[in-house]
Amino acid sequence: MENSYQILVKKKNRRELVNFFVRFAFVIAMFLCLLLYLLSPTSKAGKLIIDGGIALNKERILNYLDIDENTSVFSLNSKDIETKLKSHSELTNIDVTLNPLTFKISFLEKAVSFVNDSSCYLYDGEVVEGSTNDYYQQQSLLAPEFLGEVPTDLTSYEKSLIISANLNALEKNSEYISLSQYDGEFYFYYSFADDNFIRVRFSFDDEFSLSYYLGQLRKNNVLNVYNEIDKSKMVLSQSSFGNQQIKYYSLYFRLVNNNQEITSEWRLDKDGE
């Protein structure tokens, strides 16, 4: 028969054995989690989030940095990435966040809002010659032509220019842009059959962020909206831009906050009324 000392020794050994297996199982579990993380897309450069890109999306940024999407984030250096991006003359306000959970690059991109002859007008009002830079040369092929005489001072149109630059990167059917002469309003012309256009008038409300506003515009494709509207209620209008006569059907878009429920609203519009 075992004495009390032997019983205590056995209990102690049993506890130590159990604790060993618990610690061993914990280490194995951590190793498996780490292995799964390293093998998953979460640890790859392809998880990159771009904030501020207009023409430059994730694929183009990774290509510029010469980083493959399957590259491990542990092999990257945030300072090296930031230095490389600063050599891109069209990017400013660069910020790189790189850790096991997050890979994010924020910047301001001087995208082309519209072109006039060979000049490219950027979202901040700067004017550059498209032929002097491959980036601007490529963007000038996508950007619409400004209708009529370009204003000498574009600083008051900064928000409109940002919106137009964003839309140019996504709306394949956009052809022309005209900035209104009124603060807080913006006209955008979409190509349409029979030499007519759909003109969309936007009114700005500081209650909504620009990114949210643009997200709603992208979500509500103007041609889909046009197809759902009773054509008999549309009035064909005409505007003069220099020597050009533009015929268009007009729509109006805005965001509405109904008791903190934000909805988008489209309606027919005639000559900005």
C-alpha cells in the first residue's frame, strides 16, 4: 500500500506531465497558426490597401514598386517603399503602414481631370504638358476634353476636379467635362447615341465626405439610371461651348440624409433648374 508521500509524488508528476502536454499543444497550435498565416493571402503583399489612388490602383502601385502580390510582407521594408514612392513625381503626402496585420499605402495622386489640346489639367489646378511624362501621357488618353474656354483660375474648382479625375478612372463612357461657374455645383457630360449627351448635375453637400460621395456615384451608374427613366418626360436641351453646340438630356444627382439614413436621389433636370 502506497504511503502519503508516494501519492503526493505521483500527483505532482501527473500535474507536471499534464502541464508539459498543455504547453506543447499550445506551442504546436501557435506554430500551426503561424504556418497558416504565412501560407495565407493575409501575409502577402497582395493584401495591400490603397487610399488616395485615382488612376493608380493596387496592381499599378505594386508593379511600380516591383513587388509581386505573393511576396511576404515580412520581406518588405516600409522605409524603402516610402522612398520609392517619393520618387514618383505625381504622388504627394505618402504614408506607409506595414505590419503583420496591415499593409496600407496612403497618398494624394495628381491625376488628370481633363485635357485641352496637349495640356493636362490636374485635380489641384496644376497644368502640365501630357507629352513630357509617360504617366500624364497615358492619363491624357483616358481623360475627357474640356468644353469651351478653360478658366484661367481653377483653384475654386478643386472639388470638381477631384471628382472628375475619379470618374475618369472608372467611367468608360464619359467623353466631356464642363465645370460650372458656381461654387458647389458640377456638370459632367456622358457620351450618348445620335450625337447627344446625358448631362448630370451634382450639388455638393459638406455633410458627406468626398469618398462617400464618389462611392455613391460609382454605385449608381448614370446609364442604368437613364434606362429606367420615362423618356417622354425628358427634354432635349442645348448648350454652347465655344464653337460647339452640345445637345443633352439632363439629370440631377444628390445625396439625402433622412434621419441618418443616407440615400442617393436621381431626378430629371433641365438647364440646372
